[in-house]
Amino acid sequence: MPLKFMTTLTAALLVGGVALADQAEISRSITDIAAGADRHDWDRVRGAFSETVTTDYTSLWGGEPVTQPADELIAGWSGFLPGFDSTHHMVTNHTITAMTDDSATAEADFTATHRIDDGLWTLGGRYSYELKQANDRWVVTSMTMTALWETGDRGLVGVAGERAAKGN
């Protein structure tokens, strides 16, 4: 079959009322955030976000949700994640919960493991995302993390920040 026909056919296929192409693009954005952060590929992470993004980590850290330029969010992440020896953010079970022509909401489950030497901090829970269409791509405008469990040493986050600041 010609490629154009296959692309049109794939875009028209619906699962749960959502085109497979849209599902794939939404899943790609969600994956790019987690996998890009683990690989310190900040351009990949940046491509998954709108210009401004709201993040809500209040279930873990308290405080209030933060709305900021995506570049500032990524600067914050890149200022401490490289201080870990390794991180692994497994984000699975991507589910689109609502969709219009130019906006969508989705959920995904996650497990995030952070390691320094023999120390581990592992967190599990759920993300809720709001996305919009931008430049032929679905980008995240908001993400809310709901922490459901954790084990290990949460203090490793501070150690990672110190190590990253020193270039270790």
C-alpha cells in the first residue's frame, strides 16, 4: 500500500473513540518527558512541553502547583537530576481520558527510582496530564503527580542537588 494511504488509514483508526495517531503522539510526549529526563536529553524533554507548563507535586512536597516557562522547569530538573548516579522513570498505562480537536487529558502510572551509590529512593503513583495541539504535536500544558507510595531515602534529592551543583 502507498505510504500516504497507510498514514491516512492509521490516523483514521479509532480505539476508544481516539485516533491511533493521536494516542501515539500523546504517549510519545509523556514518554519523552520521563525517558528524556533519565538520559539528560533536555531538548527531548523540552519538545514535550508547551511554552508554559503547570506542575503539581503537592502530594509529595506540599506547597502549591507552579506555573512557569517550560525552560525554567527544565533548568530546575537539569540542576539536580544529573546529581544522581542514575534515575529510571517508568511511566506506563497511558490512558487518554478526554479529547477534543485541540486538547486532551491523559493519565499514566509511574515508578521513579533514583540511585546514589548504594542508596535508593523509589516513588510510585500516577500522573494526570493536560495537553494541547501545537505545531502538529501534542504537548503537555499541565502535569499533576499523585504520589501513592515511596520507599528508601527521600533525602537523596538534596544530595543529588549538591552533587550536581559541584559538577559531580
